[in-house]
Amino acid sequence: MKSQYYPPVYHGKNYHCPRCQVYSSQSWTTLMLDLGNYYQQSEFEASSCAHCGLQSFWYQERLIDPNSSLAEPMHHDLPEDCQAEYEEARDIVGRSPRGAAALLRLCLQKLMVHFGAVGKNINDDIKFIVAKGVSTEVQRALDICRVAGNNAAHPGELNIEDTPEIAHMMFKMINFLVAELITRPNEINAMFDQLPQGARDAIEKRDAAK
């Protein structure tokens, strides 16, 4: 299961470092301007990572270097054909939450095929997946991405530009869905395959008799 991601925040004491990507404590320093005969406090600040020792630079409360997204990185099991949309959404979410949400909706539509659905109509695909017996949390994560993505493509009651945190929530939901519907089944199947052949044959015989 993927661990919780904590994005860099201004004056945050602990978060995932934008340099090394490790969750670590941060110390903050205001940068000074050398004006020859004296030093003057600037509007730039630096956060130093306790893990890698590298600094990240902030201006007017915004991270400017490295130029990395504050959105959650993709899950390592996100299928390859979905990665371009996810990474593009991460790249633009700070400038266009609505654009990022629309890209994540497309990412979800592609994911549906990997979840066993057709991948044509998201609402029909969710109905198909729910009928297979997924948890309430999975169903709600699917609908969060569907509703937010639809409002990004066709603005309605939900204005994502006014509530950019919704776009950030979609990154978490996509990763949650990958973990629940791809990673966890793969892990269980891998463990099952390690059972003795005799035990697996007995299980198959038992289930076939039902």
C-alpha cells in the first residue's frame, strides 16, 4: 500500500523534500542581500532538508526551485499508458487546477480498462466495477474523480479554479484506486502463487465443486 504523501508547504516543519522525495524535517532561513557595506533581508527563503542536506528556495511563500509539482507523485503501479496524463496534470496543477482535473479524468478513463471495464463511458464503467463488489471507499473514489473531472471539462456547480484542493484530491484518489484495484490484487496473487502446488490444487478442486 502506498504511504501517505505530504507535499512541500511554506514554513512546513515536515514534508516530502522536493529534492530527494524523502519525508523529512525542514529548517528555514531568510536569505540576505549583500549590498557591499551591509546586508539586507530579502523576500527569498530557503528550506533545508535534514535527510539530503539540500536547500529548496521560496519567494513570496511559493516554491520556485526546484520547479517541482506540489501534487502527489504517481503510484509505482500506474499503468504506462496512463502516466503521461498524470505527469502533465502534476506539471500544470499550480497554474491550472481545472486543466489538471480534466487530464486526470482522462487518466481515469484509461485506467478503467485496467480495472476490467470497457473504458468508453466512465459512469457505465463505474457501475460495472461496483457490481463486481468493490468497497464503498473505492466506489466513492471513482465518483470523486468522475464528478470533479466532468466539472473541469464542463463547468457546472463545482468550480475547480475556486477550489484547487479538489484537483489535488484527485491525484490522491487516482493513486488510491491503483493501490486497491491493481497493486493489492497483484500482491495477493503473488502470495497465492507461492503456496505449495498440492494446496493450490486442493483449493481449485474445492472451488470447482461449488
